Amino acid sequence: MAEWREYYRNEDDEVEEDEEDSGGDYKISGRDSLVFLVDASKEMFIKGEDGEPSNFDMTMQCVRSVYTSKIISSDKDMVALVFYGTEQSKNPRNSFKHVYVYHDLDSPGSQRVLDIDKLLGEKGAQFAENTLGCGETSLGEALWCCSNLYSDIKLRLSHKRLMIFTCRDDPHGGDGAKDRQARTKAADLKETGVVIDLMHLTKPGGFDVSLFFCDIVSPPEDESELGIQIEPCRKLQDLQKRVRAKELKKRAQSRLTFSLGEGVNLAVGVYVLARTAMKPSAVKLHRDTNEAVRTKTRYFHAHNGGILLPNDMKRSQVYGKKQIVMEKDEVDEIKKFDDPGLVLMGFKPMDRLKLHHHIRPALFIYPEEEQISGSSSMFTALLLKCSEKNVFALCRYIPRRNTPPRFVALVPQREELDQSQTQATPPGFHVIFLPFADDIRTVDAHMGPTASDEQVDKMKEIVHKLRFKYKSDAFENPVLQQHYRNLEALALNMLEPEPIEDLTMPKVQMMDARLGPLTQEFKDLVYPDDYNPEGKPAAKRKTAESGGGGAEKKPKVEMSQDELKNHVAKGTLGKLTVPVLKDACKQFGIRTTGTKKQELIDALTMHFSK
Amino acid sequence: MARAARSALVLCMDVGFSMSNSEPGQEPPFEQAKKVIQKFVQRQVFAENKDEVGLVLFGTDGTKNSLAIDGQYENITVHRHLMMPDFELLEEIESELQPGGQQADWLDALVVCMDLVQKETMGKKFERLNIVLLTDLNVQTSTDQLDVIIDNLKKAGITLQFFLPFPLDGEDRADGGGDGPGPSAAPARPGKGLNEQQTQGLEMVRNIMTSLEEEDGLEEVYTFSDALEKLSIFKRIDRRPMAWPCQLTIGSSLTIRIVGYKAVTEEKVKKSWAIVDAQSHQRDDVKRETVYCLNDDNETEVQKDDTIQGFRYGSDIVPFSKVDEDQMKYKSDGKCFSVLGFTKQELIRRHQFMGDQVVKVFAPRDDKHAAVALSALIRALDSLKMAAIVRYAYDRRSNPQVGAAFPCIKDKYECLLYVKLPYMEDLRQFTFPMLENNKKFTPSESQLSAVDALIDSMMLVEKDEDGESVDIFKVNHIPNPQFQRLFQCLHHRGVNPDDPLPPVEPWLKRVLERPQAVSALCQAPLQDVKTKFPLKVVVKKKAQKTSADVFGSSADEPDTKKVKVDEETEFNLAEIAAGNITSVGSVNPVRDFCALIRQKTVSFDLACQQLTHRIEQLLGNRSPEYYTKSIACIQAFRDQSVSSGNAELFNSYLQSLKRSVPDRNLEEFWDLLIRDALTLISKDEVDGSTISKQDANQFLAFEQKEEVQAAPAQEDTGDVDDLLDMM
């Protein structure tokens, strides 16, 4: 994720990218932290029936996946891994027995992932036995040790979470003093703002939370939340899901007033539930030391070389051969229509929301009781009624200051739980962005011949053979995965990156096998014998192939200096295409301000008219 | 590149004297016509297309046209030949377009325009040739050439548009009782106001238009006011969609040729702002430079060539050169639209649509076999309510996407609609507290029915006469207000460089508001909702960091505000427990101080003296734990000084404290004062104070230079010396 500051560097950029809120909430500064406190007693290493992995193994896989996902999505977060009930002890002052701090609280890196790998599987159990060993249990000591981890951190921590992984519901075997100590230490931790969760695992005879752990874990965030899951996790997926749901602190991108009119206002938080994950931007390093360097951009006067301050500069555009000049403030003012917020226009039946009216990924809103009390019940009433009447709310939306309005559809979504009683869909409204007239292009659609029933029926058979249940989290981004595998390989000095499985590729063989003769039958129905759909009619392609394959086929024409000079002199650079201009700039090492055609031409003209 | 359609257009405006006549209180037709032309040219300038525009005036005092020989075609002036419109033209219209004193035959003017169009479009390719006539028809015309003219227009493929001050069917309407307020509700002059020439002229207009375009021709006749309303909207940004030919594949051997077009995407302004020098307004005067520097104290600069590329991998930064990256990165094998499988449409959630566009997929225009094959797929999907999940790659260089292709069957065409779907990495699983079964938030029956009524009153669809429901607020018909406002401001600034920016145009404001009909209907239900739902703004805590936040407001260290709240109760307790307090102690100096002031057992001066003594002691420790306590003391000192109307002691103490900051290394402490805004007491707070509000506000800022000047001036006052002695 890109640093938000980068977006302010280029002032001319539209503020549209705004939503990159990597910092999330403006009010909370500081880092998130997460401590895994894992039981390392013998019971944890008992293998499940029919070769199921042991609880310990499952926990380590889960921790590993959190590490790697943190590396990708939030590399500033801090994570620690602590074992309790070990034979060996290792902690900062070695003042706690049977507590092993495997990873101190820090941001996860490649080495840590390798460390976890050592604890995985059969070998991992062996390794754990050698390094950790199983010993006495004192959860109180362990919690105390964890609280020291937090207090040793010099940075500001915004969100502190501690997850206990265990399959023992009575860790001290009835030792009341130890129980009491654990309770006290847990209370101390909670007082300093640490949220304690229990990730309890299966145990023969069932895990009884009420025996001991109900006093240790943090109370649910509000009375409604299912604080302690009744069922312990049996499967890795369940555990991962449960950990994942807690591991990320949800943060509002912004908090806004939702105005129904006549002074009826409620407060909502705006959340991003899906955003295209991008390859992070590169960091510039100093060649000699591999130390990160910062960039500074400054403006100076071309003639006298003086540094230009913001008010020494103005903004300009040229229209109809006339230069129009404005102050930076005025450019901002133009974008201001109203204060930030959501304003209700009215309601429409759901079928008025067109599938193809899509311009941006959706947002999500949820009431903010802390800003305007009563928001939640108003919001709930709206949610219930909208979903009952099958309508959506149409609103005008201004996300922040000096941003022009957009219209959005608020689509109600009621809460749904999955089989394991975990929330599958949260309650709230999805914010769907609607296009303005300018955003809809006129496509010259035409009616060709249509298919006969027989042809359609044959296709239905094909469709039927290839049906599957789509799940939105089923596909990994191969570009990102490859990128991180590459980095991993470089960071860990591996010979070559681990291969990735590209889930976006069609499984052609399997499809062919499932379809069998259907493909040919369909082709016989729709295509005449001499028709080859893979043949490329030349005439059609020429006009449209602007980007892709075209570049490959066309041999690169390098412009000679004379040719370019000629173009500059005659002012005919405009006739060249953008790729040619770009190549020319590259060829002569000319720096450009951007990649727009005019910018390229300007740069070339400057270079050659000197 | 697809070549944009270009058109040539001649504006032909009547400036004859009759155009300046109007009924009292009405704008003369001349002014209206001028505005139409202005708005039109303005739109053209900002649309930045290749259209060419000419301007011909008739009824002018002079004559300037190529047909004017032997006294023919007099009083007709070709003001501007066909060329791309620019600001110069706009300025000319603004300043030079004046009413003339003559009258000229509009048919003659039309002939001049035809001549202009034909001569000046020779050798150039235009898709459309158009002449726009703006006149009140108030002149004798010679009809003998009419047939020839119509014939020539048809032959040359020139289209005509008329803009008149009155509606074409004005007469009929007047006869029909005059209650039908036309589609535009234009202030039309009643038909009976037309004179004989105008009536005759109207007949001719009708004649020409119907013979050119038959029935539809009459739709090209507008009134000025109608046109103005339409033209005030800047042209929407119009882009020709680019065709993207590809092949849809299902398995290894089923291939269908397709063409994709971007159908919906967020349009951006074409031009960005260039940075220019404030004085010269020259872009070249501003140079931008990016330097790299090390993250050390000196910010040592590093040459660009001495930097390499790296990426963060968690806490590590991995050097990874551009060359290596290109070598190792994911490579896709070119453009594709490959079906991965088919799934139920309902499994694809609308809110999980990703990306910023919708692509419409058709069969190529000339390929009927592909059309049949694609049609079979579209219809099969449609009847099964399914969609295709596809891998989509625009070209070899772009990242592959996984998306959904939905069937779309319309009266006029069929296609697939492609939308990008999320990758696993894009999704964030947030859990939110439950709302529905939460006792605190469950709305009551009466609250629910209030919301029910509100929704009913605010429906943005209406039933028309045929019982069809009509959308009365179509967002996709609203022009993007951002562009409208931008062009309005650019135009305004272009014409009046020294004026401030104009306000948002009323029509634009209006389209962004709730429709009036709805706002009237929902009044009562909204009031009901307002009374049934108690909504109260929670007073927010100060967002700024206070000292309490820095050191944690844990139980043992009460923060300053808490002290204030607790005052009342604590006094009483203290009085009961300890009898009378006689001096400010070190355990709870704030409480003691406040008690002393209240009991008035010692003088105010003495109490302050004791307090400052304690503050100095606390500060002497120079450790953060004591800072909070000191701050609380200073806060109490200030509060009590304000309430007893004695600012002098506090102000002089604070000033001396400030002077001692550098010597005693109390910068950190001073920062806390700044955060809590504990500054001098100003005149506004206490009458006797010699400090102005502004000075008080600036006081906390630590400026070395000012410091030196301020110090000696203060040293003369006796109180300060006393206070300094105590330290």
C-alpha cells in the first residue's frame, strides 16, 4: 500500500486517489500490535484423528499466514510470538520461568517467517521439543511477560491485542493461587488497553470456557457481540477465519454526517471492505549502503534559480488559445460544493440500480454512536425498512473537504452468520457509486443475427457442465503473489522463488474433459465448415489494436536526431504517436514532466531547440 | 485512432433593428440571441473538439460578403470565417456584437451562409454541415428563390436549425385557449403579437424544414429561452470508445471472436493544471527538481545514479533492481477473455464489483457466425440466470483480472457486460457488532412505522398516466457538476481575468438537490421521524493531544480537567478531614491552593506565592511525571486568577517562567503548556490585564529573537523580581 504522503507530493493530481487511507483513522496515530500467546504443553502436540494436524501445528500455520499477510498488507504492524508452559525460558530479563519469547514485538520480516517454518509439521514438533520443551504452566507469568513486551515498546501503539491459543481449559490444574495470579495479570493488561481473545482449540471431552478462561478474556465489545465462541476450532480454516476476523482492527476511512433533511442527522463511519491491492511502490536506496533515501521535490525559478514558494506559483490551463490563470486556492475552491457528508435525496426500488452503472469499488457504512447518540437505532430502522421494502437510498456524497459531489446508492445488507456462527456479512449499507452522464459512453451497439433455440440449448449444456460456486476470495492475484515470492527469494537468499499457482488460468484440460463432444457439437451448430474463428481478419484489427500486440509486431522505428530536429523545426511533432515520442525521449535521455502527449512534445521541443 | 466526427457550423444572426424591439419588461430578442451564441461558442471552446464555427450577421449597417455585387446581398457581414472557435471569438461577441440599424432578408443571409459553408469546407472532411439561423423573421422576404435554396441545401447535405423568439406553433396554442404551457414553458409571445411578415416567415420556416427533413424537421426549430436553458449545460465529455478485439475462449477449442468497448467509466477532466510563475504566468519559468537525500541529520544529498530500487518486505527492505524485477515478474501471455467457469449470478455480489469500468462485449460487426455463437452464450446465460467467470487481460503488459461477464439483452442489441471482481488480497474481513438483535438499538414499532412512512414519501419513482413507473431523479442524466463548475469558472476567469470566481450556477445547485415534489411530500414524515428518534450530537473531546494523553491519564495522575470537576467534593472532604488548610502542600498543591483562595485565610498574593514555590519545586525534578502535576498547578493558578480578576501575578510568573525555559531545559514542559493552550491572561478575560488577546495567543510560541527583546522590558516590574527571588 502506498504511503499517503505520496499523493500530496504531486499537487496537480486529482484528489481522487484519496481513498488510500493507509493510515486509516486520522484520530488514531500509532501502530497496531498483536501478541500470539501459544500454549506449548504436551496436549497441544497430540495429533488429531485420521492424521489431522496437531493443535500446535494448526496454530503455527495460522500464525505464519498472519505474518505473511501482515508483510503484504500492513507491514508497520507489530507482532510477537510467545510460548507458555515450556521447559526452557527465554524472555528479556529472564525473570519469568517457563515462558519463551520466540519473537519479540516487532514488525514481521522474512526471517521471522523462516523461524515459523521451523516449527511446522513433524519436524517442527521435534524442533519445538528440543528448543522449547514442555514444562510447568503459569499463565499469570506469561501474561506478565507479555505486558512487559508492550511496555518495552517505545512507539505509540494504537491497538493492542493478545490472542491465547490453547486446548487446556484448566491450565493450572486447580492451583488456585496460579489462577488468581493469572486473573490479576489479565486484569492489569486489560486496564492498559490490551484486548485479550481466546482461540480455544479442541480437547477431548470439550473445552469448558467457564472453568477459567471466562475471567481472562476481554468482555465483548458490546453486549451483543458473541464474545466467546461456544465451539472450539476444529479446522485450520475455522481458526484462520476466526483469527483473521480479529486480527485486523477495523478502521473507518472517515466519519460523516448522514443527513435525512430537516435537521435529522445521524453519524456514520465509512469503511473500505474491498480495495485493489497494488504492488507497493519501490523505495529508492543508496547504492553503497542499501539505506533508504528520501526524495524532496522543490520548485525553482528557471532564470534566477531562486526557490519558488507555493505562493510564487499559480495554476493555469489553456482553452481556445487563451491562458487562464488561477491561484491554487481557487483551484481548490472550484471543487467545493458543500461540506462533507451524505445527504439523502430519496429512495428507489432495487431494480432501478443498474448492473452496468459501476464506476468504483463500493464502500460500507455503519453507525457511529460515539458522535451522535441515537444514530444506531435510526440506522437500524432504516436498514430494516429498506431491506423489507426492497429499496435503496439515493444520496449525495461528499467524502471530504473541497471534493465535488457524487451520487451513491445505499444498498441495505442485513447481518448473516455462517454455520460456525461467525459473521459472514456485516449489517450496514453498501455505498455504490453511480455514474453521471459524462461517465457513460455511447457505444455503437448493433443487432447481429441471433441464435436459434437449438443453438442456445446446446450452449446451456456447455454452461451446465462448467458450473461452479464462485467465491470472492477464491482467486489470488498472481502478479502480487509472484512479486512477494520474488522478494522472499531475494530476502532469504533462496536460489529461485517458490513457484506460484496461477489460479486465474483456465484449467483447460479439465474443461475439455468435462465438455467432451459438446464443443464440437456446438461448433457444428453455429459455424460453417470453412469458418475459422481464430483467423484474424486483418482489416478489422488494424484500427483498434492500439496497445497490446501491436507493439510487438511493429518493428521499433528509432528516430534519428535529424528527423526529430526536422519535426521540431516544422512543429510537426504532433503527428508522431505517443509511443514514438516516448521512445525518442528515452533515446536522448530527455526528462519529461509526464507522459501526456503535449508534455512529451514540450520536452522534445525544449531539448532540440536549445 | 478512431477519427472524431467533425462538423462545420455557421451561426447566422439577425442584428436588424426589429431585433432590439421588445415589450416592456422583456429582454429584446437581440440580447437573447446573443446569449444563445455566447453559450454555444463557450461550449465549443471547452469541448475542445475539432468543430469549426463561422459567424454571419445580417441587418448590419455595413456589408461584407463575397456575394455582394451590384447591390445584392447588402447589409450582410461575414464576421468570422469557418475556423475553430477560441476565446477571441468569445471576446468579439461580447464586445463587438451590436444591434444594427438595417434590416436584411434572412433568405439572402441563408444563401451567404451556404456559400460560406460550401467554399470553406472544400477539401476538408466534415461529417456534418449545419447552419443555425437566429432571427425574429420580421422582414419582407422574396420567396421566388425558395425552391432553389431548398434544392441546394439538400444537394450539399446541409442541415438547418432555427432559433426564434417565439414558438413555431404559437398561433395554434393561442387559439387553443393558451393553457398548454409547451414543453419548455418558454415566455412565448402570444401568436396574435406576430405581424404579417412574421406569420409569413413562420410559414416559410415550416415549409423549408418539412421539405428538408419531413416531419422531424420541425423539431429543429427552437425558441431562444429554450435553447438558453439547454446550452447552459456544458457539453459532456464525449469520447469515442475504442474497440478491443479479442477472442472469448471456453476450453481449448471453443473460440468466439468478440469486440469489447468501455461502456461506463469515470471520466476525468482532459486537462490538468500546469504550474506557472505567479508574475510572468510562464510555465517555463518554473522548474521542478527532485533530489534524493539520506535520512540523516544533514539530509545529505545523493545523486540519482547512486540510488537503486528496493521494496519493503515487512520490516526488511530488499534491493531489487528494475532489470531483475522485469526479469522475474509475472508474465502474462497477451490479451485474453477466457472462461474459467460459469456460476449463478446471485453469487456475485454487486458491492464486490472492482475496477473502474464496465466493458460491453459484442461480436465483430462483420462476422455473423461469431454473432450467432455469442448470442447462444448470452441467451443461455440469461435463461439460466448465470454469468461467466473469466480471466481478462487487456494486453501483454497489463495485469490479468478475474471478472464476471453478465448477459445483457436489450431491444436493440445483446451483449455481455464485463466487470472486474476482487482478488483475495483485495478483501478485508471486518466484523461489525450486530445491530438487529441488540436491545439498545432495536427500533420500536412506532419508530419503524415512522421510517416506513418516510420512505414512502420519498420515493423517487412516479407512476405516469399509463401506470408505468418513471424515475424522476436519474443520476445518469445529470452532467458531472465538477466539470460544469470548472468550465464556468474557467470561462469567467478567461473573460474577466481580475474578477473573483463566480458563485455556482443556480441550475447546477438545483439539480444536486432533492426534487421539489419529494421535498414537499416528506416534510411531515420527516418531522415525525425527528420527534420519534432522539439524535444528539456527542460533545467531542479535544482532538489535540494534551499532556494527559502523553503521559497517560492513569488513575494515580489525575489530569487537569478532572481536577476541576472534582473540586467541589474534594474541598468539603478536605475541610472535614483536615480542618483548615493553612498553606500549599506538596502532595496535592492544587487542592490546597484552591482551598486557600476559597477560605480567604491568607491573601491571594500569598497563596499564589506558595503555589509558585511548589511549581518550582516540581519543575526542579525535571522529570515528566512531575510535569503533569505542575501543569495542573498552572491551570489552577490561571483559573483562580481569572475568577478573582487578578491577572498580573499569573502573567508575570508565566513570563518569567518562559524566560527560564532555555536555561533549565524545560522545552518539553513548555510544549505541554502549548498543547493545553495555557497562555497569558488577556484583557478579554480580566480587565486589568495589559496583554491583548493576540499577544496572549502568540505568547507561547517560542521565538528566540523576540525573546531577547522581550526580556529586558519586563525586568523592570517589581513583581517579577519578587517572583524570581522565590525560585
